[in-house]
Amino acid sequence: MVSQQSEKYYTHNGFLEDIDEANPTNKWYFDFKAMPKSHQINLDFNDNFTNSLIMFINFKIYDDNYNFIGATGIGIEISYIDEMLSMFKKKYNLNVYFLDEEGKVVLTRQNKNTPLHIDDMQVLKNHKEEIISKSTDIIEYEKNGEEYILKTKYIPELNTYLIVEAKLNDFAKEATQVFYINLGLSLSFTLIFALIIMFILKNYHKKLERLADFDSLTDLSNRHHFDKQFEHFLALHKRDERPISLVFIDIDDFKTVNDELGHQIGDEVLVKTANILKKSIRKTDLIARWGGEEFVIAFIDTHINEAHTITQKIKESIEKDEDIQKILGYNIMASFGLTYCTDYDTIDTIISRADKAMYEAKGHGKNRIVLARSKTIKQS
């Protein structure tokens, strides 16, 4: 993890180094920061971890206001890929490269003399358009007085171009047919490990995407993910006049739970509360842990009176939950701020209105629902 504020780089072993834009080994971070994408996949050799090939899957970290505050990710050692590429060279006299759409070499066997870009390769740069093409081609050319043959293949799952290059003089003239068979086999082997990479990427990418969108404690959507989903339904509300109601929920006196019983007990209460909320809504509704002991629910296609009835049942379920009573030794309460969408609402205005109604409930003795109807506020 790299913190944007402190400019410090941490690994699983703790602090590693201060990052510096002038340091070539830190270039990846500043390039990643400048990218519009929220995640990036790198295949690289990193001496800070091991001298083997590492697959880095990086994700940007944002605060609640979607300001960039750093980067985090995982590194997976995949040295067997370097061994396989070296085997292609040793056994078949084949050079295997993976290029990105700009021509940068993103993967090849570990070799300090290997060019880092197709523009650094004497002859290949003249065939750049043919090589970086989504059609499969066989290209023949001369380099340093030798004849070469090159096979290209676009791999959409990785968004990379597979290049297999061989020197014809390394093969007996009468064995041209065998050469093409070997070339085809090598290409097949390379595609196999490309598929292995793809499988690993998809597996870890799904896990990281879930970490980016869901709260790890309660398994509810986080604030950022809720905002993205709610914007979609708010647009439908304005187009089709579909009713949406929203409730803001805050567990009463939760600080006392943490202070007197510890954060582990507090976490158990949050998980139990989240389970109550999940069981109380429909699959079409949206729910999220807003932060701390706060939750939010958007009742889709639900008028305010129906939403009030559901919220009342949620309030009673939290009060009477036997599991929470066993954990704490007493009942826990919650305050609710309930409102509905109007044609003039944005996500900020409706959240603000529900939040104010929830604090109104806190100010009037807690353990109650405050209903905000545009300019009027009612309690229950």
C-alpha cells in the first residue's frame, strides 16, 4: 500500500520506503495515479519481494468524497511463467513477447538485454502496425543478415499481443515443416499459460472488486457503491415517476458499547444489525453501511407510507433481537431518518434530508423514526 498523504510505501512486512517521483522504481505508482482507470494489472520483476516474475493487481483508494488517497494491491509470484518462456528459448529457439496496445513489452523472459518497447527493436518497429493488430499474422523479415519469422496473436482477455519470433537459420532447411509444427505447438503452450494468467486475474479481480464495493465486516455495499447504484434508480424515478423512499439508520449509544465492552463486541452487534436489515428488505431495495454504526436503505418503487411501515418493523426487530440481547445483556435501540425522493432531488439533497431527520430523532430522545416530508417533519 502507498499513502498519498505520507508518500510512504508499505508491504505486508511494514514500512518499505518513501516514494519519490525521481526514483525509477516508484514510477509505477505515479503512472498508476495519473491513469483514469481505478485498477491496473502489471507483470514485472521486483527485487523488493523476490527475484521472480510477479503479477501486481493494484487498486486506487478513495475517501468518502471520492478523493484519491493512495493505492493498494497484491503481488502474486508466477515464476513458472518465466521458466516456461526460458524453455521456449532454450528448446525451440523462440523469443516470446507480450506487448500492450502501445507497443510496450509487458511480459517476456527475464533478460536485462531485452528491449522494453517495440520501438527499441531494430526491424520490428517497421512492422509495428502489422504486429499490434487484432488480426493474426505471420511476418517474415531480415535482421542482421538473418531471416526471421514472427507470429502474432491478439489475446482479448488480457488486452495484449502475443509475439513469437524465431530465426530460420536455427532450423534445418529440410525441417521447415517441423519448424512450423514447433511454432504452432509453442504458440499453443503460450496461449495455455496466457489463459492461466487470465484465470488468475479474473479470480483476484473479482475479489478486489468486491473489496472495493462492499464492507468487509457486514458484507453490505459501502457508501461509494451505494451512490453508484442509487444514481441509476434516481434517474428512473425522474423519468418514469417511480417512487423511492430512503431511511438513514444510526444505532443509539453505540460508542458506549465499544468503550465498555470492546470493539470486538461492537463488531458483532454491527453484523447482527446488518443481518436484521438484510432480512427486512426486498432484493430490489438498496442497502449499505454508510460508516461506523450508520446504515442506509433505499426502498425502490415504494411510497413513503409503505416505507414507514417497513421501517417501524425494522425498529422493532432491532429492539427485540435475542442474539443482540445475549451479546450485550440488554436491548439496543436505533434512530431513523425517513424521507422520499422528489423531482428536484439529487443524491446529496435526499441523503442530507434523511441525515437531518435522523439527527432530529436523536435530539428528541432517540429510538424513534422522524419522517421528513419536504418542508415538514413528523415523529413516530
